[in-house]
Amino acid sequence: MPNIKLQSSDGEIFEVDVEIAKCSVTIKTMLEDLGMDDDEEEVVPLPNVNSAILRKVIQWATYHKDDPPPPEEDENKEKRTDDISSWDADFLK
């Protein structure tokens, strides 16, 4: 699969599988807004994300890359926090 380069606010560059990067809605939207193709070699700057946070986002996305897409938001459904997996709960500590 093609890779993409993401640059953190402190200048560190992470080479990540495009599908993993797109697990982040923010990064996916950014790529769409920039009109970037999966095979472009440009570095995507993330000026509001430092390397420690970006590393965690990539770790989370790598774990969840094969998850099914989330269901459409139901405005009448309460936001539930008891649906969080034990891996996610440990990850967020």
C-alpha cells in the first residue's frame, strides 16, 4: 500500500500507510482538501500536532485500521462511553 509522509509541528517526519493515516478524520479531510493523491511524494505538514501526539495518533490508527466504519451518527442516541474497548481504555490512560 502507498505511504504518506506526515510532518509534526516540531519537524519530525513520519512515513505512514495512507489507509492508516486516513483513520484520522482530520488527516483524511486534510488530504481531500489539499487534493492529494495516494501516490504523491509531498510531505503533509501538521502544524498543530507535535511528534509525541502524532506518534500516539499513528499507534491508535494502526491498531484500528481494520475496524469496520462507525455507524452513522444518530442524533437521538446518547453518547455512550461504555463501548470503549479495554485496549482503548488502557491506551488513553
